[in-house]
Amino acid sequence: MSRGFRRSALIGAGLATVLAAGTAVVACQSSGGSAAPKLSVADPYIPLPATPGGMGAGYLTVRNDGGADQLVKVTSPGAGSVTMHRSTEQTMEEVGALEVPAHGSLNLARNGNHLMIMDWSKQPALGDELELDLEFAKAGTVVVKVPVKPLTYRPGS
Ligand SMILES: [Cu+2]
């Protein structure tokens, strides 16, 4: 009899733990709208432009461990024009902002959203680093040093 009681008490304890964990997740989501974003940038790179001094692309991942934010502007001391582009099926279009979801990431990658870089102040070469100043609506400006990689480079390779 005492054994049976003991087992059900343990099951009860386990259930209480699960409920507590569930409550924590709900609390986190409900504050997501106003929570401060916590951003970090991973794997930034610029493939060497196919044409010397020509138009270049910029790729990177913005990770966010906090509330939602938006990338609203990108500038560089080393280039006269940096624009944000969204790729569609056949074409691409310039956009004024890119969403950084809460507890998610914004991925700028080949065949997807990307940065377009023009008007280089110095022709980019392999091994160069270009400073990009990423301006976010809430988090402010994040400065990233972006290496110039071979045209066929992929992160992790
Ligand atoms: Cu583009």
C-alpha cells in the first residue's frame, strides 16, 4: 500500500515540473513584443565580384535571442551604396527593411535575401575586409567586418 502511494507521489512531482516549464515558455512569448532584441552576426562574407570593382553581394546571418527587430539600413565606409534585396522566383527587388524575428534569425544567403554592394572606394580583393554598419530599428548599429571570399565560397567550407 505504501509503495503504491509513493509511486503516485513521484508521478505528481514529475507533472508539476512539466507545468512549471510550460509556464516559463508562455511568459517568454507574451513579453516578446516589447522585449529587447539580442543580436549577434554570424558567417558574414562577400564573394569576390566577378567583374573587378563590379557589383558585389553580402551574406550573413543575424541571430536574435530576444524580441523582434528590423534591419532598416546598411552602410559602409568602403562602398558608396549598400542596399537590401529580397529575391523572388525570377528576380529581386530592393526593400526598405528586413525582419529579424524574435528568438529567430535573419538569413542573408545565396538565392535568398542579400545585400548589394556598389561604388567601392577601393577595388575589393581576396582577404580584404569590408566594414558593414548594420542599422537595426531597436538594437541600433552593429558594426561587422566582412571578409572577401572566393566567388564559390560557402560558409562552413
Ligand atoms: Cu540584389
